[in-house]
Amino acid sequence: MNSKHLLFSLTVALLSAGLFPSAAQAATITIDSLIYQTNGDGTASVTDCTDSSGSVEIPSSITVDGTPYTVTSIGNRAFVDCSSLTNIIIPDSVQTISEGSFAGCNSLTQIFIPDSVLSIGNNAFFSCKSLKEIIIPNSVSSIGEYAFLYCKSLNKVYFQSQKPPKMDDSTFSKCPSNMMIYYPAGAEPNWGPLWHEFSTAPWDPVK
């Protein structure tokens, strides 16, 4: 038996005996009030919530059968119509807020988006009627269509980026006409005196 065949036979034997750790497996799991989809690459997404009353804190990682998974996304419609949700804490492991993640969360008043988030999907905060202000971190490079549609109490949006993320006129559609868009002081050439139909003003993200 040559060395390649010997190595293959030994590997098969060790796997059969359970002496090599198995790769992370895709599965659906409920932990506390959150439902996750685990992935084979060691990541997990929040896909649903069984109890969204009050404040919900998403952990940065979960452990399933001894295998750790990093929570990197909030899935499509994960918290849709969670009308009793008032506050959501997103860990700095999350990179994606997907389509419709918080659509219809009428009581949501506070949300902190960490600077790990790269994109906010279409309709992500659709009809979050109690949300009054939000900070968009520097890491966000794109915001989807109608992401804040019908956020009727939203009056202050703070951007930390020197340049606007990729988005269009629909992003803040049907928001209050007096809503202010704040951009970092000194970034006027990138943002201009007006941004779509909303007024703009500088702010200091450090404060």
C-alpha cells in the first residue's frame, strides 16, 4: 500500500471513530426567543422571533452541540410585524440587515446599528412608525429601496460616512417632510446643501 492509500485509510478510520471534529452543519435552532439558521461555514442568521415583547438582544454567537457559530446576519423578515418590540440590540458581529428584517415593528423606538453592518436591505424598517432617530455607521455601503418607508416619526438620520451610501429616492419615502439628514462636518462637498427633498446639516460623529 502506497503512502497516499495509507493516509486515506487512516483518515477514514479516524472519521469513523469520531476522532476528527466534524464540520459545522446547517440547521434550524431555537435559543431563548430567537430562531437561527446555522450554516456550514460557522455562521448563523436570525430568522424569526418567538417572543418580541419589549427589548431583544441578539447575541454575537451561539453554540449548538458544542460548535460555535458567529451571528452575521438578520434574515429576511426575521422580526416582521413584531408590534411589541420596542428596542433591539444588534451585536458587532452582524454584517447584514436583510430585506424586511424589522418591517411593521410599530413600537420600535430604539435601534443601535453597529459599525460591522455593511448593508441594509429593501424595506428593512418599513413602517417602523415609532422610530424617531437612527445613526447609520460608516461601514454601511448600501441601503435598499424603501428601507425606511412610512417611518412617520423619523425626524433625525445621522450618517457617519463622509460620502452617502448607495441608495435612491425611495429609501426615506413617506418620511416626515421636516426630517433632517446629518452628515459629518466637513463633508459638505459630498452631501451638498440638500439631499433629495430633505434638509441637511453637519454634525460631529465623535460626540
